[in-house]
Amino acid sequence: MSAQKRYLDEAPKLVSELLAPSELYLEAGVHIGTYVCTKYMRKFVYRSRPDGPYILDIRKIDERLRIAAKFISSFEPRSVLAVSSRPYGFTPVQKFAEFTGARFVTGRFIPGTITNPYLDIHIDAEVLIASDPRVDEQAIEEASKVGIPVIAIASTDAKLNNVDLVIPGNNKGRKSLALIYWLLARQVLRERGVLQPDANLPVSYETFETKVSTVER
């Protein structure tokens, strides 16, 4: 039995108002955690298996995506900064910024980007979205120094120092990051009234996916 089928068979009936069908969450692997679970992430875990990774609760993922989108929508688009030092997050972050008007930084986060206004690359942000608390640590530390709230996509192995709002999810998979950022972008635009409550982005979530060839260059 596949992990997706097992999850659907064992889970209680999922609410019909999920941002995406449960099958889509499972297809993208958004619910797949790591083999380690920190105390900070236990409340987001649906189940654990002795022979496999921790499994995140897609209802809690969905709930946090809604909360994060509502919060992000309260800021001016250009004051939102999304970052990813992990290559699989490059395209998702860029596409999120493209559709929502946010700014983004991919790859190495240069020290002082947020904290040093004299740098040519300085970004005056009011909220930070981090793709992984571990690899985006520099950006998160800088945001905390200047009092910027931090939203972070976090897998089960995450430590959440200086993170204000967690979106639990698989932040190591290409498809998972693509779907998370696609849903987040769509929901931000819905909250702003740019999209109707039941409207979709004009592209599929696969458009947000980093291609393997891009990562390997």
C-alpha cells in the first residue's frame, strides 16, 4: 500500500474546505517529514512510523497556510521578502514574488541585506518568509535583530529560534515547495481581493517547481 493511500485510509475525514484537494497535498509530498522530530514540531505531526519518516497533518499545514496568507496580505507587497538558500526553493520563491509583488533573495543571503541600510543590496522589509529555518538562518537572524516578523516553512527536524509563524511542510522536496508557495501566493491574492475566493492562479503549481536541470547547472 502506498504512503498516500495509507494516509487517506487511516486519517479521519478531511474537511472539504482545504485550499487544495488532499490528494494534491499527498501527490506533492507536502506531508512527508524527516526521520527526526524536534519538540517544536510535534504538534504538527499526524503520525510516526518506526520504519519511516514522520508524517505531517495536512489539515494543520492547510490551516497555517491560511493564517500566513492573511498575515502577509496585511503588508504592502514590496515590503514582503521571501528567501531561499535551498536550490529547490529558488523557483517557488521567485514565482511567489512575481505573482504577489514581493521581493526575493535566492542563494547565499549576504550579511547586512536587512540590517545595513548603507549596502547597495539593502532591502527594507517588514516581514520575512523563509523556506527553511536551518539554511535560511542568516536571514532569520537579521530579521529578528530589526524586529521583522518571520514566517518559516518548517519540516519535522526544524528548530524555530526567532520564527514567529510556522508553516509545517516538506521544505526539501521540489514539488512540495512548489505547491506550498503556489497555494500561499494564491491565498495572499485572495485575501487582498485581487482574486475571487474561489479563483485560481493562471498557472498550475508545476510552474512554481524548480527543474532539476536548473539546480544542476
